[in-house]
Amino acid sequence: MSDVVDVNVTLFGEGLDIDQLDGNARQLRSELLDLDVDHVTPVSGGPAPADTRGIGAELVGQLVVGLGPGLVALRQLLDTLRGWRSNQSHLAITVQIGEDRLELTDASADTEKQLVTAFIERHAGG
């Protein structure tokens, strides 16, 4: 895919431990790979420092999704995230392109739809 846009997707939820967050991220990644995306990559902080057990807790639950530019790919991603989150109401999702950030938390369906539409319109040009 040319002109791939990286979209950062972060899952978070109060009271979740690292294993639960990691499991949710893996489940979401699997679902996102079924979309027309270039890649869905877990965020890595590089090699772990000496005497540690792996990536830091702050990186768990973070994915980078590579999308082609335009309205269709971004809409498909956000619709999938909203649908997935409706079955995982204990989680919130942050979507970020550059410095622009959208949070899918506990807003009403109408408010969330308006926020998603505005976010898509800001990025539809690629």
C-alpha cells in the first residue's frame, strides 16, 4: 500500500492488569488484521533494559495500524473499533494520528458518532 498513514490505537481500562490488557490488545489486533490494512503492529519499546522482564507496562495495549489514505479506510477502522468496544465496555480506546487524538470512552452513541465523523473529516484527505 502506498502512502500508508500510521494510526496509533491505545487500549486502557481502570483496574486491568498487564496480562488482561495484553490479551485484549491481541484480540483486537486479530480482528483488525481482517480489515484492509497494511499492518497492525504492537508498539515495542525496543530491547528491554538489563535485569528487566520485557516491555514496560506503558506500552502494553498499544497498536500501530497502517492505513491507506482517505475516508473509507479510516471509517472502517473506527467503525470496527467502536463495534469491538461495545462488546468490551470495560475498555476505552484512544485513536491518534499525529497530534490529533480521539477518545472512545463512555460518551453517548450520538456524541461518539459526531466525534468520529469530525475526526474522519479532518483526516480524510490523507
